[in-house]
Amino acid sequence: MKYVLIVATALLAVGCEEDFLDTKPTDAISASDALATEANMELIIAGMHRAMYSQSQTIMPGGSAIASTQRANEHYWVPMGDNLAGGLIHSANANNLGWRSEAQWNSHTQETSLTVSVLWYHRYNIIANANSIINRVEAGDLADTPILRNILGQAYAYRAYAYMSLVQHYAKGYLIGNPSSDPGVPLLYATEAPFTSAARSTVQEVYDQIASDLEAAIDNFKEGAPRPTGSAYDKANLNIDVAYGLRARMALATGNWQLAAESAALAREGYDIMDESAWKAGFNSTLLPGVIWGSNVITTETTYFRSYFYLASNTFNGSQVRNNPKIADRRLVDAIPDTDFRKDMFLIDAPNSNLSAANGQGGWENNTNPLYETEEEFEAEIDRLASKWGWTSRHNTHPYMHVKLRQAVPGGIEPDDIIYMRAEEMLLIEAEALTMMGDIDGAQAVLQELGQSRDSAYDSSVFDTQESLMEHIKFQRGVELWGEGFLFQDKIRWNEGIDHSADGGSGASQVLYQDAYIVEKPSVNPDWVFKIPQAEIDANPNLSPADQNP
């Protein structure tokens, strides 16, 4: 892996040519100047925040395949976790940005696909930028100030985040493999070109690095300036709560239940759980209560038809959702009690207005819902839903379509904020970890805190065994975090496959989903592991074809 550090317009980027080998930037300032002062390093951190959601050609220039407008990073990666795992379900045959190919498992299983390349190089871009700050500060010749400690804490947390994403996509799951010997991903420590990495470290070595980076982040945040508050942009900054949250995720993935429970509790301390009004507000702003970390997407970043909401929100005015309303697994939705307000965000009885619906039931002539006895009633409900939720007359409707994710201006094309971490996720991590430790009472108490805020009849005491608690936690994660990108990693941790046909069916079409309609569990199916980009195999002297994932 060879990189050249580019510092331009307060953004560190990785430039490449001829399969990511050396190139000289034409609009760069020297790394030493960019790292000379706290103010300059703060600009680098700000650039890293923006790179989380920018289209990839803005952070990986050079004309290569990875410099593509088709991946706006977290806009794509966040919902991809639910798309791949069969939670965010396609209702029709649309494939803008390869979104259907992802659902069919025809993208991450190909070493030349845009998805595996952009995800890989975006994460290493984060690591290279973090290294530049970490190595500069750790040189020890800068004044030790609270601002510098905050900068360093963010760099360590960013690096941990990137390594965790890499090892969880390009290596076998920790709990279903042999981490001390399973190949992980290369570790990169360099600050200057040519940025050659080591060979693939083991999964355990990568997680050890993640743990070390998170401890360093926490230590620095304790001595650092606090994160500003009051604006949506402030939540883009990583702080000690984010570091605790990342540690909770890491510990959950590795089965360190005690650390997971402790870290999750620390991460959510001081954050309110969303009430009904907030939960139904559309998940489009980092200012929502409970949000610990997220990107405040600025309107000048023209990710419109590359955005999270374009891919996942049924109110976005784009062909991806107008022609292909995204639906939730009806088995999950049907299991939500009527006393739980979250059920309101899934439109079970929405008419199927799409003549191109994959299930062949689109249009009044194919209506199977007895609620609509006449075509007039069918059409009237379509009009009512459009008026209520703000989409256009060109939008199709479909049973079990969701309205959880909605833009601030429904029916438009403006990109909105991306939420990465919130208190409710931490609460569910804490509950899962306590359950796995056998602390039934503790897990019930944590779940009651969430459940009673969602369901007027909730009673966690009925889940009084480890097995019943775990099944209930899976259900709660499925409902609470639906569409927020966690399902793919959840299934790997739980060693569960995908079966759209089981228990009455998910509502997905086998014709549309093809081989991904039923996917064997991760412990026996290597396709849960992303392919390493072929360009990396070709360019990195420390990798060979034998290093490719099977």
C-alpha cells in the first residue's frame, strides 16, 4: 500500500495513479506546514469530518477507479449494513449506484468492485491522516495544551474507527473465527510517502491496535478541551463519549462483555433517550436527543443523488426510492406490539401502487388487501399517504414501506445529517453484554429503560432466561436501529444467516434477491467477508494473490 499525503484546503487526502502508486499533487502544501500549529491541525480534523461523507473523488483524487462520484462514503456505508443483511428490503428492480447488486451480494464478493475498493481506501485515508497528527504530536516538541490533547484524542479515535471498520469487513468475525491466526488487515503507521504498510496482521493484532488507540483517545480526551455544543456540526467532532462508544462496539464484537457493558454505560451518560416526537422526526439531524456522533452534512457538498436518504428514505425525490420503495421485514414489523409507537413508522397497509413491483402485486388489478374494496379507496389512500408524508405523485407506495428515515424537507433532494452513534445503541450493547454475562436482572433493568419509553405496555421481566433475553435484544435492535446500518455486523456476531423465506417470509422477492434470498451463516460461508481490492493486491509488495479472501 503506497500513499502520498496531500494537504489542500484543510483536507488531507490520499493521491494515487497507476493502481495507487506514487503521484505528485499539484495543489498541495507541505505536510510540515499543515502540522505546524494547533490551528492547522484543527483544520485537518475538520477535513476528516467532511471526508466522512464527501464523494470519494474529493478525497482520493488521481483519476483511478476509486475516485468515483458513486460512493459518498458514510452516505453509502451506513445503510449498506442493513441492505446487505436483508433488513432494508428492495421492493422493485432498481439498481442506481449498484444498490440492488449489494442486496444480491454481487458487489462485496467481487475483488474489482467499486464498493470493496472505495471502502478500503477511504478507511486507509482516515488512518493516514490520523497517523500524520499522531506521529507529529507524539514527537514531543509541541506545547501540551487542552486543544492539542483534543486533536490527538480525535486522531486516535478516528484511527480506531477505521481499523475496526476494515477488520470487520475484510476479515472473519472475531467470535466465529480464530482471531490469533486469522488474517486481518495491514497495519499502517507511516507519516510520509511512500506509505508502505506491513503485511496482513492477524485479527487479534488489529483488535489489539484498536484497543490501544481507544485507550490513548480516552486518556487524551480526559485532559483535552471539551467538545463544543449547541450546533449540529459540533456532533461531528469525536469526543470521550464517542471513544467509549467505539470501545463498547469493539468489546461487544470480541466477546469482552464486562468492558462492553461498562463502556456503553459511560458512552450514553448524560444523553437522553429519544421520546416519541424525536423518534418520529425522521432521523435527519445530529441535534436529536441521544445522538452521540454524526456528520452534519453541509449543503455545498453536493451529495444529493449519492446520499443516505436517496438510498434509504422513501420520501427522497429520486428514482432509487420513487421506483423502489424500501420496505422492512414484515416478520419484524408484525412482531412489534400495537402499544409500541415505533410500529407507526412502518406502513403495513400502504397500497402497492407500483406496476413494476417485484412481487407482481402492484396496481389495483392485483390488490390483495381487503381494506380496499374499490379502486377509489385504493387511490384515495395513495393520495392521503403522499399528502401526509410529503412525497410526490411520482412516488410509488408498497405494503410495509417505512417512513422512519425522512429528510427535513420531504419530497426534495437535499442531503441531511448522518447519525453514527446514539445512546439507544449503547443501551442495547449494555443489555446484550449483561445478558451474555448471565446478569438477567441487570439486563432486564436496562431494557426496561428503553422499552417503557417506546411501548406503554412494556415489561422486560417476562424475558427471564438468557435465551429469551437474547432473542428479545435481537428484536429490539432490529426495531430500534432499523435502517441505521448495524444488521450486517450483528448477524456476524450472532452467527446468523439470511432466510427471506422462513416464518412466513420477509416480503422480499426471490426473483429479485436471487442467491442472496437465502445466505448461510457466517461461520460456514466465506462470502460474509469482503474481498480485498485487486488493485491493492497488485500494488502492495507485502500482499500476494494468496492473501485474497476466499
